[in-house]
Amino acid sequence: MSKNIVLFGATGSIGTSVLNVFEKTNSEFCLKGITCDQNITSLIDISNRYSCDKLGVAREGLLHDGNEFLTTKNTVYGIKNFDSFINDDIDIYILAISGLSCASLALKIAETGKILAIANKECIISLGKILLNKCEKFNTSIFPLDSEHNAIYQLISNNNKSVRDITLTASGGPFLHLDLDKFESITREQAIKHPKWKMGNKISVDSSNMMNKSLEIIEAKNLFHFQPGQIDAIIHPQSIVHGILNYHDNSSYAFLSQPNMEIPISSLFFPNKDFRANEFDLDLTRVSRFDFFEIDNDRFPSFKLGKYVMQKDGIAPHLFNYTNDKLVKLFLDGAIKYTKIVYFNERIIELYFKSHQNINEPNVDDLNEASKWVDQNLKTIING
């Protein structure tokens, strides 16, 4: 019997990879709902290809554009209304919307008792125990789709003896070998040009300054219930090794594959790993070298800050995450320099905890209050 899928974020890079996997299946999965941010043309194309009549558009303002095709379908506008996609017939919800705008949606999916396949690190980091505890209460399975966390997920599932610690890998981004004295003059165009992948502007900036990896170690702590001292990351420019389990007997298991999102996504639908992905063949004889480096805190200060935030826990990860969203937007808009993204984030965290106690298990109201504080104080801190 086929499984019913809702794909939130169908027109983005993760959504595209999901659909590429669908193309290689034998009608084992049925697409029951799809959403986009504002790319209505792609949404319509996907709707036609998969005979999917339940559509969602995140940008509420597009409701007034009166698209004739969308008026003939069951279309909802605004992320706050995407919970209408949730019903008992759905087996898997794929959350491929970036940012915190879908936090409420993630919490509602957590109550379904189905599978939440998630490629949204922001929700896992900011919601933390709120999301995890709700999933546990309602017996909802979280399936990580990001390549590094998917690698750890698969390794732990297959090798469940006692793990000492885990290691994630990072490509190093476009500035791995750039002279440090040139960081002050890094431009928007340089920061969004990743040497390996074409991604959205925000995630590209996060990857360039290692903020992405800083967020991912916090995400791994939440997902896999490790202590901060059990999680680290290293730079691996070839991006063939995605995650490593290190055991007490000093042996290690590593997950290797070509750096393509269809591979981790396929493991959601084919847990027995019988998915055929011949175009992503990994021939180690053609990989000339494997390089691994420690992350340089002078070059990538976000990683040191991320480790501090992971250790502090409580509401700190949300502050870190939310403030980064704001600062990256300011950088992309030309309002602050590249190096100030991490600098002002550290200042926000420092000043917040001078006037606030940490909250070990923050609720949604606590997160919203912290976000308001950032909104009220960020401009003053930047101009100060």
C-alpha cells in the first residue's frame, strides 16, 4: 500500500531532491499536499505532475493576485494556515521550509504520531525539548534529512553499541584559505557563492562563516541526546565523509557518500537501502585525497561561540539562532559588514544574560519574549 506524503517547501532545493527521488520510485508514495514560499509557477508544475490538488502558498499577499489555476484547487495562503494539511491519512510530513516561521507547524506535526522528516535545523535548535518532548508524548518519529545528521542517524541505527562521541564534517566553505586580513572586506556576492553547492543566500552565508556547523552541533545534541563534550566537527573539503561515530575502544565508523541530498532523502523512503542511485556512485579510487582539518576559531569565531551556546543551553540556542537570522539579513541588505554577523551575535548573548536569567526548558512564550528583546535591542547594539 502506498504511503501518503505532504511536502512543505516543495519548490526549494530540498523539495526538488525529494521529488527527484519520487521520480525513481514505482508509485510507492502519493503526494497529498505541497507548498511553496512564492514560486507559484513551480508549484503549479508539481501539482500537474503529481495530480496533487492540496496546495499552499506561504506569502499571504499572493492571495490577491488571483491566479486562475490556484482558484480551481484547494489552496491555502500563509504558513499559519498550513496546519490544514494535517490529517489522519498522511503517513509522512516532510518539513523543508527554512527558518523559524514554521515553528508552530512543526509542533502541530509533532502531535500526529506519524513521521516528521525534517530539514529545518532552526526549529530543532530553538524549540529543542519542546519539540522533542511533544514527539515522544505522541509517538511521532523525527527523521533528520540534513546529510550530516542523517549520516549519524543511520550509523547509530545500525551500530548501537556504546558511542563515546560523534564528529560532524564541514566543507570549509569559500573562505577556508582566504587571508584573514581580507575578511573585513568580504562582499555579499562572495559569501553567497559556495564552492560546492548552489543554496539559498541565507544558508550560503551560514556555511561561509561556519555558523551552519555551529547550529548543527546544537541540533545534533538535541536530536541524539548527547552531552556537549560528546559533539565536535572538523573540516573535510571533499565532503565525502558526512558523519563519524567514535567508540570507547578507539574504533570509529564513518558514513561516506557523494555529497548529494538525494542519498539521505532516499533513506527515508528506502530504509533497507535498496534505492538505485547509480549517478551518485562513490568510486574511492577516483578520490585523490581525503583532507581533514580542525576548525580554526580565528577564521571561524562562530564555531567557538556555538560551542559556548551549546554548553549554556536553555534559551541561549534560540537567541543564537534568532539573532543570526536577523544579522544575516542585515548583511545581505548591506547594513553591516560580514565580520559583524558573529560579533554582534556574541554581544546580544552577552548583554541578554546580564539582565536575564537562563531558562533551562523555555516554552514558546519564553522564546517569543527573547525574540522581542532581540528586536528591541539589536539596532541600539549595532549603532553603539
